[in-house]
Amino acid sequence: MNGFVLGGVSSGVGKTVATLSIVQALEDTGYAVQPAKAGPDFIDPSHHEAIAGRPSRTLDRWLEGEDGLRRNYRRGEGDICVVEGVMGLYDGDGSSTAMVAEALDLPVVLVVDAKAGMESVAATALGFKEYADAIGRDVEVAGIVAQRAHGGRHEQGIRDALPDDLEYFGRIPPNDDLEIPDRHLGLEMGAEATLPEDALREVAESLEAERLAAVAREPPAPETPSPVHSAAAVDATIAVASDAAFCFRYPATIERFRERADLVAFSPVAGDPVPDCDGVYLPGGYPELHAAELESSDTLDELGRLASEGLPVLGECGGLMAMSRSLTTTDGDRREMAGILPADVTMHDRYQALDHVELEALEGTLTAARGETIRGHEFHYSSADVDADARFAFETVRGDGIDGDHDGLTEYESLGTYVHVHAESGAFDRFLEESSR
């Protein structure tokens, strides 16, 4: 599957709108598009899926390793893969857009804000192209998409100013209909704020779809097979919370569950009973937006009882919050949660942690054996006040975790952590195997 990376000159330059417009343009031209996202984000991929009709692949070198990143790419389906970058092209020491492009040997199409420039747009693009050589990175900036560019003289001025080795792939005209609402943690989810198809189709006419398709190329194959993909099936059923409160899950995680075990979904927000299962996965999301419904339903109470009887429950970020005793919103509303973990969670107006993370297991737990390290990502607006005798499963080698030095609250056979991990880490295989015992 050929592909290219859509990198930005900075955060907030409009990469997501550009990505969705390009996906629409390629689809309208007859290509089946596989969207992907550089970095650990869950929200942008939800918008990709709403337009492309297939789950977006997560491509993060820190979470997956270089070969894991290539393996995850190759699990996609389609004619062309469009990879939306994270932040500015070169920003980020854990897994920048440039690192992803380099690992996959894919060309970069640069999104440049052209609202108030013509020749300066070309100068910016040229600087990004030449910077790769200056820092010794094998990154090819192939050309640009001009964000917020008008037609006529404005567009022609940008075209004329570009050097011969930088292609012009079209523009994203200013359009208020292409604004995606945001909130804490980022944009609203794709199912909540789908961009109007007619507006995307109008923008698609200003993009050079065939030129974009022509610049795409196929990444190299992974050098090593996955150490966990060949693992045998286990005799286990995993229940996955899936609703507006628990919506942050990577496609590769669900794929791994289905490859090795039986999977059943349930909705704590709707008050579904906990399915008959051998383990429960509570992914991240927005429990703070649905705290009243979670408190009033019987699902979390039942989950707390089952956990106390030995049912393994794995919660990531929002899942950790739901597993705690209570959740207090920014408005000061205190809501009772499952009570599995000895912690009380409070929401804040500013984020409390944002980074790639590395954890070392202090003891054997649901996602790692004693002494093993796993890599993940944390981004949350909440903090957890834990009891003095609380047990932590991990020491934080990098990142903030729960108390600055530790992560992974553990109680009974359950584990709650602020860190999101990817299936390529092997953490979910460990969870499956522990659940099947």
C-alpha cells in the first residue's frame, strides 16, 4: 500500500481538516484510502474513520518500535495510506512526524498556513525541506498543501514562488464549515462533529488528487516478525467497555483481542450488565462527561463486586478514573465510581500530564512481568489522590504517572493506569494470558 505523510509547520495549522479534505479528494477520484495518524492520538483518527469508512492506523515509533510501526501500517487496507502528522513536522522527541516518515520511508506533504503569505509560503516550505539535511534526518518534503489560501492571484503567487523540487498539491480555501469544535483533550470525536460532506467535496476540487496519489510510495517491509502476533489463542472472553465514556482504544488492540480470544462489548453509560467474561478492559475516554450516568447505573457497582471476587479488570486513564472510588468534576460534583481502586479522582482545568512514558514493573501484573518495561503515552486533566497504603505496579522511568514516581494502581487481580499502551508492546497479550488462567 503506497502512502504519504501529511506534516504541518506547527500545531494548529489545520492538518486534520487538510487530511480529511485529501481523503475525500482521493476517494472521489476512485481510490480506497486507508487513513493513519502519527502519534498516540485517539481523536483525530475518529474523524478519519468518519470520512474514510475504515479505522485509522496508529503509527508511533515510541509505542510500537520501528518494526512494529511498519507491521501496523501493513495491516491497513486500501490503495493509498494518508498519514496525518502530529504537532509540527520535527516536533517531539518520542515519535515526531519526521521520525514516522523516516521509519516508513514515505514522502512528506507539508501543510503551510498561507493566509497572509505567498513567497513566504515557499520560503517556509524550502526551510522545512532543507532542515532535514541539516539535522541528518532522511526526510523528503515533496511539496505543499496551502491551508487557508484563496484562488486567483493568491494561489498563483504561491505556485510561482515554489522551487522546482517542491510540488504544489492544491489548497484548502477558508471555510467556516470546516471548523471542528474542541474541548479538553482536543477536538470533539468524529461521531459528534462530522464535517459536512458537501464542504469537503468543495475543498476536494481545489486539491490535486492524482498528483498526491502519484507521490505516494510503499514503505519497506518489517525486518523482524512480531514476537507476539504468532501467539496462540487463549480460552478467554474479554469484555470491552465501548460507549461515549470509553472510546479511546486503538484498532490494533481490538484486533489483538479478536485474534486470540472472544470479545464482547458493553456500555457502562447505558447501564449494561457486565457480560459473562474472564477479563474486562476499560479504555480511556470521557467518564467525566458522563459521571452522573455512570453513578446512577448499576454497571460500575457490579464491576466493583466482580473485581473483588477476582475478575481481572484493566483500566487505562478514563478506565482508571471509573475504577476509583469517586470522580469529582471541575464543577465540584462528586460522583461515586466502581470503588475497585483506593483512589479519589479530581478533574482540573489544565492538563496534569502529557508525554510519552516508560514504566518498569515492580511486580508481576496484568500487563507486564516483574522487571519488564513497557512504553506508552499519558495525557489527562485529572489527578488521583491515593491512599497511603495503595500498591503501585510500576515505577515511572519516564513520565509523571499517578504520583510522579509510580503508576499502575493494583487491587485484587485488577490494574488501573494513566498510561495508554499499544498492542505491539505485548501488554495486551499478557492481559489475555492472565485472564485465561
